[in-house]
Amino acid sequence: IRRRKPAKPTSAAAEGMQTVTDLPAFLRQHPEAIVLFHASWCSHCKKLLPSYAKAATSNSLPMGAMNCDEAEDIIKQYKLRGFPTILRFRNGTRVDEYHGDRSVKDLQQFCSAK
């Protein structure tokens, strides 16, 4: 009998990134966090998600990702003008926005900056 090797996790959540469906609750739970706001139809988001998930595995800050397809209130509240958008939050308040390269290294640097 052949035994198959267990499949490697492929979902972003399995790699350390949390899927965020309730942003206020996520931010209450994590005094400091990084959140990727994305849309399912966005090709740039699809390209970024694997790098973001990989950065989340080697980062001490909680990193979440929120699909904004049906989150018009969040888009308005945080004045999101495009996707993907990555924001740093401290005590529930937006304190920084990521403008770097989409590489794992640059994402990790943003996450480790104080």
C-alpha cells in the first residue's frame, strides 16, 4: 500500500496570515497589526497574496487580510482608494500605509519597522 505524503497547506491562512471578516474585532484583539485590504477581482492582489502570506510566517505582528468585495463601509471608513492596500494599525488607529515593493523582504521590513 502506498501512502501519500500529506499535502502542504496552500491557503494563506494556513501559512500564518489571518483572514479578517470583522475588522473592528480583529483590531481589538491585536493592539498592533498589519492588514491587507484586497479584492477578489484584482490581479495585483492575487499576485501579492503569496508574498504577503509568506511574510506573515516570519513576522511577530499579527497580519490579516480582508476581502473588500462587499465591505463598502470599510472602504469608506479607511478611505481606501485602490487595491491592494496594506495598513498598519496601533490600538485600532491607522498609523501607516505600505508603499514598498511587493517582495517578501520589503513586506517583512515594513512589518518590523516601529
